[in-house]
Amino acid sequence: MTSYISIIKLNTVHLYLDKEKSIIYLDIIKNIYSKNDSVNLLLYFKNFWLLANEQKKKYYIIIKLKNIGIYPLEFYQNLITNLNSLNEIFKTNLNSCAFLVDENNSINMLKPLFNIYKFVRPFKVCNSYEEIMSFFKQNYLN
């Protein structure tokens, strides 16, 4: 039985952890942008990784984008700033990252992220959990 722990659930996003599989999920649950939700999510996300580093724990990330909307440039700037501040932690505590999208879903919404942020660990855009799990098995950080 999988044990999920909710880290923070807001109107537009949910950050939760599958403790057994060491996977942190970032689930976009509504396609509208909320500055307040975004700021709170990034704060919890950053604190999660600071704690993971302290505890020397390694995790995977699944970012569920089935409900992604159009977000302002300010969102991407804040996201990139936070991700860059975590790069050293990601090098030692992040196995890999997968973006889960619908087969029909365009990844165009994330082009600003992919164009600006240089991922320090492997990542992949996937259409199914099976594809993600296969990718994660190939990219385990020892």
C-alpha cells in the first residue's frame, strides 16, 4: 500500500510525497495562475529540498502537467530563481525529473522553462507512469 503524504495542497497545485518510492509529486490541479499559490508552493518546494539535503535523502520528481495553463513571465522568473538556488542540492539529492503530460497536451507552455533553466539532473517529458518508471530506473543516482 502506497503512503502519500500531502506537503501542501492549494487551490491550483498540490505537492505531495510517495514515501515508499521516494517520489515527490507536483500536481497542477487547475489551469489558472495564482500568484499566492505559486509563492507558497515554491517556498514549500525549496524547504523540502533543504530538508532532503540535511537528511541526505534522494528523491525523484514527477510534475503532472495535465491541467497546466498560461502563466506570466513573473512565474517563470521566480521558478528559475528557486531552481537555480537548489542546483547544488539537486546534484546530490535528485535522481531525475519527469513531466507527465497528455498525449494531446502541448509542452509549449513550458518552453520558457526549458529555454532558460539548465537541468543538472536527467529529465524527460512522458505520457504515462510506465514510461516515467522506466526512465527513473535508468537514472538512479548512487
